[in-house]
Amino acid sequence: MVNIGTSPSGQPIYRHGERQTPFQLALGNEETIKAVGEHVEQYIGRIAGVYHEMISDLVHLDLFLVAPTPERNFYTLVTCGMSDLPMTVPPGAETYRYAELMLALPPTWRFSQEDFKDESCYWPIRLLKTMARLPHEYNTWLHLGHTVPNGDPAEPYAAGTKLNGVMLTIPASLDNVPGFFKLKLSETKTVHFFGLVPLYEEEMAFKLKHGADKLFEKLDRAGISELLDPQRKCVLRKRFWFW
């Protein structure tokens, strides 16, 4: 990871190069799996399924799936295992060394193994796993407002969408249950849960120029949250009327 400069909003910009460390086999932490699973069921709903990794590098990542309900009519996916290792945080941010991620998908999303052969169905799964492993691969950290492009130059995640980057947020779909954001596992380990909001290229550029808070305001006004809409409107594009 190399610091390549500072954005106009004053935030550092990093480029992740080739990973330098070899493959490191990782096993799941049963205590973490149990604690995160209970946390998800307490604040979101019953876990309907778990996507297990067969062979894991650096950290063993599972994805907990909560099915739609009348109160939350969408699927919710939560990572488990990102917090098995501490992230490399800057001085003063030691409280945020441990994190997990979440993303919500429409109730019509397809989840079969056959469907997952189609990248337009699988890419949210890939995104969660890639982002959860990223800080451990590159000795960095992920926190509220951080953005990561899909490659350099950034490319759309899959056919059927032009979204090509992502930002970490406080999960808006859980505003009414603020206790979800933190899970205290010990006196020295608190896990923070962040939502992922995929972005367009223009939104990524806006964040670099004006800062995360300004983009959060625009996303909030447009009702954009971690509930994925692969074809949503960009919050920066204006409508043009022709007469």
C-alpha cells in the first residue's frame, strides 16, 4: 500500500499494489462465529443460511444470510471472520481495529449455486469477501467514509450495473436498533459493523473532492443505503427535460 497523495478534501489517497505476503491458511474462530451469529439474530433476524469458505486465506470468512421478513423485506448479508485479526489502524484509532461488514439485497435476488455462476448475481458476495479481506492483505484499515474503487482504473462490478466503487457507512437499515453497530467481545476487543454502499465513478470523485460528509448528505437525501439497487440513479446526475 502506497500513499499517492491527498484528495482535495484533505484525505489521504492510497494505491494497493501487488500483495507481498504468501497465502496463509486460516481457520474459523468458533467464539467469534458464535458471538457474531448471536448478535445478528438479536438485532436483525434469524440466520437462514451461512456461506462457508472451504479454504481461507489470512482470515476465515463466512457470510450470514438473513431472509426477508414483513418488517425487513430484503435479504441481509453480514460477514463473520474479518474481525479475527486486527486491522492496521493509525495512531488514535485503536478502538476501530476490528470490523465486520454488511450489505442488503432485494427480496427478488437469486442465491442458488447455479445463479452464482452468473457474476451479475454473485458480485455482491464477492464484494463483501474482497472488502473483508482487503485490510489484512495490505496492512491497512477500513472505516466510516472510506472508499475503494473496483480496480485501477475502476471497472463496473458486473454486467447490468455501472457501479464501480464502494463506501463504508453506518447501516441505515438499522437506524432503529443502534446497538447493532458495536459488539464488545472483551475489554480489549470491540467489533464495529459497517454497511457497504456501492458507488458510481462520479460519486467517488465527488467524495474525493468534497469529503465523505457531503456525499453522505446526498445519498441520504436520495434514500440510498446499503440496500443494493444495481441500476439506481447517480445522486449527482440531473434530470433534463426536453419540450
